[in-house]
Amino acid sequence: MSHIDELIKKHCPDGVEFRAIQEVARILRGVRVTKRDLLVDGKYPVVSGGTGYMGYIDNWNRESETITIAQYGTAGYVNWQVQRFWANDVCFSVIPKEGLIDNRYLYYVLLNKQQYLYEISNRNAVPYSIEREKILSTRIPVPHIEVQQEVVMVLDTFSKLKAELEAELEARRVQYTHYRSTIVDELERTAPLEALASVGTWYGGGTPSKSRYDYWNQGTIPWVSPKDMGGIEIVETEDHITEAAIKGSATKLVPATSIVMVVRSSILDKVFPSAIARIPVTLNQDMKAVVPRSGLLPDYLTQVIRCRGDQILKQARRSGGSVASIETAKLMAFKIPVPALDDQRRVAEMLGRLDALANDLRIGLPAELKARRKQYEYYRDRLLTFQEAT
């Protein structure tokens, strides 16, 4: 940091010049390709309006190390493309003007303005969109090129450390998932199988009327929806309802240690989210929950259902419809192994420890990665904050 301060004093003693992006860079729109153009064995990724790739083709129209901003869909999303790629017509490519701004520095500046870019996009349109002119008119700090390069060196170091931790953590999660699947496979060969219909008491969900303000205002009862299903446990929810809402709708209070599942949501196209609720909860209409019967441990049941999520989707996902959903009858018919109580406890404890090592943000690699991300964001904000020249 002191070296950067010295460079700023040397090159920018009266402050840093701020310039509109259009003064230091160009923004190019891509060329349309459709799903029919995609190839199973294509060499170059197609960058479109999302956060990932649309697919692959055998041609490219942008070089590696190009900054992209999604024009539609996830409008305003900033990314750095590490290889040659095809920019689709809903993908902006940001090309710095030579000698005025460092490409990688511009990427970090735009990344630091990620939230602002989301805010200036049109969130009322479907899909969301962002205007090229709004991006081009955005003012950014443009210090001397030596300062830019020093900022890039520091932030690249933090990015590399973060990427290494992310790769190590992903490898651990893959290992945990494989080990869990191996254990459940063995249980299916040795333990009795039971349909999910018989593993406990099932609850459906419901949504109180939004017009009844008193159902939501100052609510204290946790209300689970698909957006709360990010991990293996639910200890808090984003939304809460009142006791009056429970009395006035189909939703009921579900006891703690229930296993909650998403049964209607677009995310069911990819995964079958499930989690154990450590607190009493209510459910919205897109959820179901089961309270395990006597002789069946909640933590064991949670691990097995999460392990078999892909198979549940394959068996029970409803075909057709505008939003993916689970057929209740097919869900209830899905069978899981139910070994003796001591075996359930042993498996639950073993897999619980492994899950914590792979996912618990309070310990080990997840905690270290969380700290590194905060450190990286802190230094990025600090290094990209300059006093503007008057």
C-alpha cells in the first residue's frame, strides 16, 4: 500500500482524474447465435446474457482477457474472459483505448461498480437490460498508468489466493459428495427400503394474502421459501409471518427438525433443494416438509434425501408446465434405506462432520475462504478509492 501511496504522490499530487468510460474505452455488442448453432464438442464458449456460458461453437469473435458486461438477463454482470470466446448479441465487450487505461485495472474498477451497474439497469423490463450509453457515461478514476499497474498487481495476488482456496474447497466438496453417495449405496444394498410416504408426517405450504398487511407486518414466525434453501440447515428465514396469518391461510407451523424440500420452482430444473429446519417454521406454497417418525433420525433422513436429490428429480419431476415442479405421488413413492437406529446415528454423525468441513462457514476452509473474500473486497474498495483532482 505504501508503494502505491508513493506513486500517487509522485504522479497525482493534486488528486486523480476521473473520466467517463467512453473517453478511455469502447463497448462492442456481440453477434447473435442461437441454440441451433451450438455444438456438443464446440471449442469456444458463447458468452450471452447470463453468468455462465450459453454453450460452445467452433468460432470466436473476441480475444482472451476481454471484459464482458451482460446486456440482457443478468444485466450489468461484469466478467473476465480468460480465453477466446464468441460474444453473443446480448453481451457487451469492453475494449480499453490503448495507452489510456490498463485492461485489468478497468476490469477491477467495473467489478467494484457491480452493484451500481445493476442499479442503473432496467429492472422493470423482462428480461432485465442495461443501456450501453449509461455504462459509457459512468465516471471512473484514471490514475497514472504506473498506479494502475501496481493496483492490479496487488489485487491479482489476492484473486489468486482466493481462487486457490475455492479450487481446494470445491475438491473437498466433490470428495464429500462421492463419499456420501458410496455410503448410501451400501445402505441400499443392506438395509430395508421405505417409501418417503411412510417416513413421517408430511406438511404442505401456503401463502397468506399479500393484501392482508397484518399477516406480514412485524411477523415473528419464520416462513420458508425456495430462497432460504442455500445450505443443509435452516436456522433463520428472510421472511416472517404473524400468528394471524397461520390462522388465516393453509400454511401451518411445522415443528423443528423437520426436513424441508422445494417442490415447485425453476431451480428444480437443476437441483432438488432440501434442508433440516432447526427451528419451527411455516412454508410457502412451493414447499413441503416431513417430520420424521419415531425410530428415524432427522439428520440421517436429511443426509439421505440430499444424497438422492438427483434421483428424486429424475423420478418425480413433472414434465411440461411453465415452472418445474415435483409430482407428490412420485415423491412419496421414492424409496430410501432405513437401517437400525445405531447405524443411522453413525452415518449421520460421520456425514455431518464431513459436510461441516466442506460447507460450514464457521470452520476450516469455508471460514478461511470467507475471510479471504472479505479481505479481497476490503483492499479492492480501498485501492480503487481516490481523491478526485479539482
